[in-house]
Amino acid sequence: MEWSIKRKDYFKNNVHLILSGGGSLGLFHIGIVKKLYELDMLPNNIHGSSVGSIIASIVCTQTFEEMNLFFKDIEHIYIDFFDTSWWYSIIHFVSKRNIHTGEKLILRMRELIGDITFSEAYQKTGRQLNITVADIALKKGLVINHKNHPNAVIWSAVSCSTALPGFFPDRHIYIKHNDRLIPLPDRFNDGAIYMDIPHISAKLKIISITNPLLITLNYIYRYRYCKQIVQYIIILLKRINIHQHWIVMMIVSMLNSHWDFKYSYYLPIHCLLFLPVMMFNPPIFLWKRWIQYGYNTICEKSLNNMIHKISEVSLYKEDIPE
């Protein structure tokens, strides 16, 4: 199917690509991004939570020429962000209450994208990067982008968005001022706690989902009365007054957000058999397979169907070029 240049530009400027959390399962996102890039239909508005923020930040800080090199050989896509020694992880958890230090992730991100800010990345690529983080003090999710935090350093926002309690320590966001990096006083942690799938007003959203809970929900919702049961569970959690714990808040936010999903691509449910390696660097046969699953999920015909569905209900369908 041939797309006109105007139609492709409309798609890229009006579609929002959302990448969920999910630990190393998030390698699935790379396949999604790679396919959209090859079709020249990679959206200019990209949102990422947790591991999704890692992939989104890499995409939004690279020019098309740099992305050509990035996708040239799948062998070079593997990105190890986790502390590799299991025995060291155990020691660190006992002493610090976190499995990973988070230092390796920061080091790797700085190697990949440097100390670039949200504003600098937008000026460089024209893509708007949105990273969700959890504000510990306010107990709510926030979206960091070039509009509200132009001088924030992207790797620091990623380190906050991936800081799942028990796995990574909470972090500060750094801003760049006269080539100096200055930490903000507030501390943040994993964006998936309150806002794994952010609520955004857009005509069309493509959602890539590797979050184990959301994958499971998508599967069980095929059965009758499952949605009602989930709603009762949410009400029960609130009534017994344990919904303020971060684990419960994360589950409730995911259960609530799941109702509005359209045009979503899910990592196959059988991949959840490998949950034990979700928060560690996966073996080579797994990460290659997860990337390939994402790549094979998207086809040009399905993207065209999305545009048609939107144009059928849009009051401004004349704005959508043929």
C-alpha cells in the first residue's frame, strides 16, 4: 500500500506512540519502533514509562541517520541496564533494600545519549519526548517533556522513571545550567506506579504494552464478567484502606487505565513464563525473540485501518489527507 507524503506527515504528527513499562520485556518496544521507522511512520509524539522511557529517549534523541546505524544490525540493539551479578544483587538488596544500584543504567544511558536535555533533543530531532515519573511527595504521576522541563537532563528523568521500589533506588531529576548538572530537591520513582499508560487527548494512540499485569488483563477480559470482577476488586482495595501502598496504587492505576485501550499491541502472553528474568539482563535468545515479536506485530494495513476508523468519526475528517 502506497501512502502519500501528506498522509504520512498527518500520521506522524497526530498519532501518539505510548510505550509501557515491563522490565526487560520492554525489548518488544524496539521491534515496534523499528517497524514504524522502516515504514517512515514513526510518530513525532512518543511517551514512555519505566523501560518504555529508555526506548523512547533513545528514539527521540537520534536523527534519522543515527537511527539508521542503530537499527542496522540487531546484534547491536541489546542494551544491558541491570547489574549482572546475582550474588551482588542479593547483597545489595539485604543492605540497601534494592536489587540494583541503578548506576549501570545511568552509565549506559549517558553512553547512548549523553547529557542532552529535553529542549535540546526536541530541537535536534523534532520529536516530542514525554517521560512519566512518580512524585513521591505528592503521590501522583507527572509527565516530563520539553515544554514543562526544557532544561531537564533526559537520562536523569529515565533513571527516575525506572526506579521501581525494591529494584532501583529513587532518584533526582537533574537540570543543565551553564553546562553544570544541578539536581532538583524532590525525589521520584517509577512512572508506572501512577501512570504506566498516560491519559492524553489525541485522535489516535498506538500503545505498545509489555506490562505483565496489563497483558494478563487483556487475556482474561475475553471471558464474560471479568471486567465487572476487576471493578469490584478496585472498590474492595479502596474500602479496606490499603490502596495507599505503592504496589496497590500501581495495580489500581493500571486497572483503571485499561478500559480505554484502543489500537494496542501486546507482548504475547506466553512470554510471561520468563518473568523471573524481567528485572535482569535476559539471555540472547529471549531479547532477539521479543524484538522480533514487536517487529512482526505491526503491518501497514492495520495503520491504514486506524486512520480510516478515526476519519469515520472525526468532525474534521476533511483534514485527513488521502
